[in-house]
Amino acid sequence: MNTWYVACTPDELTNKPLGRTICNKQLVFFRGDEGRVAAVEDFCPHRGAPLSLGFVRDGKLVCGYHGLEMNCSGKCDSMPGQRVRGFPSNRAYPVEERHGFIWIWPGDPEKADADLIPELHWANNPDWAYGGGLYHIQCEYRLMIDNLMDLTHETYVHASSIGQPEIEEAAPDTTVNGDEVVTSREMENIPAPPFWQAALKGNGLADDVPVDRWQICRFTPPSHVLIDVGVAHAGNGGANAPANVKASSIVVDFITPETDTSIWYFWGMARNFKPEDQALTDKIREGQGKIFEEDLEMLEAQQRNLLLYPDRQLLKLNIDGGGVQARRIIDRILKEEQAEQPQEATA
């Protein structure tokens, strides 16, 4: 809970408030005075109506039931014909707008430090282009982390786009550095799968020659996975190949728990070749979106199965190393937070 999650993207905040459940908390997001983003409990203290069904007027959140107005700090300011300034305030949550995302800290506000928001070097760099989207998926957040830290499944789930037999033939290597888990896989002198053929072609490179392919998955708490992926014409150094013989990108995965069995999945791809080509960005985004739709179907079916068989123990293989190590870090942080709670309660 004491961490930053992506709550939404700026384009989701219009003149209407946005209701969104995060970490089992029902919240409402809106732009208040001077366009500042605010997040408060999605509950009107008058009659309990969701404030997200209201609207925003002059930087205030207006309940759509009886017109109660609330400011960015959760305090009731006014209501037609009524005195409401003595009403208890709603809890307000720390939020920050940075790197093209709205971030929220759902835990202890005293511990919220904006400097802890991940630094995304590509987000504000004109040499990079980014395109992405959002999926609402009915699965527990750690299942998505498992999925992203073990890309062996691409051979089967994504056979028509990024999958190929050479993936499962190349053993992954997993390392842990503090709270970061890195799982990498390299494949040499192989054919490029359809998605990467299109990327090579989009970068003005031959797409029908052997390539060296790499996948470097980086997990950091609470649930962020950034994946360095790409292909280079074979024999030029793979991930270290010069820019004129490769097509590479960073797959962006920000996983925000909604409930115990559902997530908000903010996905995208940042690339540093032909950043000015909007048509290429749109094409890559469309292709990536279809790939993630295939993940969605599998993960939701997996979650349903796990709920049907709660006593079954999942087996672990060498390909699961990244996900296993990520879960260990998550478990440790959860225990540390739980150990701190009694002290906070008696302070």
C-alpha cells in the first residue's frame, strides 16, 4: 500500500470525474483548482451516493444527487440551501501527474514521496515515441507479473505474432539485485516472427534475414515490469548492435490491483527509432494491443481455474524463476508493512 501505482492516464480525466477502484478502495479522480489532479473517497457524506456520478464545476467535485460540493482535500464546501461545512471530510489520497500517467499512493500519506515514482527516461525524450492503452482484467495482479517475467508462453499464446519455437529452446537467466528481478533470454541467428518483421520493415531494414533476438524483463515493486525487447540483423551484437541494424523497444507494463482478483493493466511500447512516424506508432500499438488481448483471455481463464481449485499447489520450473523471485520480494514487503501497522495504530 505504501507505494505508487498508476491510477489512470491524463486523457481519462475530462470534465467528468473518474470513479476507479484501486487496492480495494473506491476512489474518484478529478481535476480541481488550476487543473491539479485530486483523488478522494468515492462516497458522498450526505447520503452515500458515489461522487463519481456527479460532475466538476469551478474546480470542485459536485455530487450528482443533491449538489454537495467537495474540494481537492475532501472537505465539503457548500450545498444548495444547506450548511455542510461541518460535515466530516472524505479521505484524500496523494496523487502526482508525471511521465504521462496519474500516480496514486493508497497507503499512509505521511510516507508518500514523489521522488519514489519510477524515472522513465523515454517519457519526456523527443528521441522516443510511445503508444499504449489500458485493459481491465479479471485476474490477480501477481498472475500478470508471472506472465510477463516468463515469456516462454509466447510460443503458444502468441504463435501468430511474436511467438516462435526458438524462445523455449533458449534457457532464461534470472538475477536479483535488491528489489529488482531481471530475467533475460537471447536467441541467435533465427528468423524474425511477424511482429518483429513488421518492426524491422518500419525501421527501413530488411525483414527477411536471420536476426539475433533478446528479451530482458525487469520487475520492480510493487508491480512494474519493463521489458527491453528487439531484434538485430544476426552477427551484429544483438541488444548491443548499432542502431542502424536493429529494431528495439521497451514494453511498458504497469499493473495496478483493483481487487484481490482483478487489475488495471496499463500497457504500451516505447521505441527510439522513427519517433516522428505517428502511423508507425499507431500500427505498433494496434499489433501490441492484439497480443495483450490474447494474454487477457488466458489469464482470466487461469484465475477462474485457481478459484475452483484453491488447494492445488502450483508447480515451479526453471522458466518460472523471474516470477518466483518477484513474488518473494512482494511477500517480504507485505510482511514489513504488516509489521508496521500495529505501531502506527498505537502512535
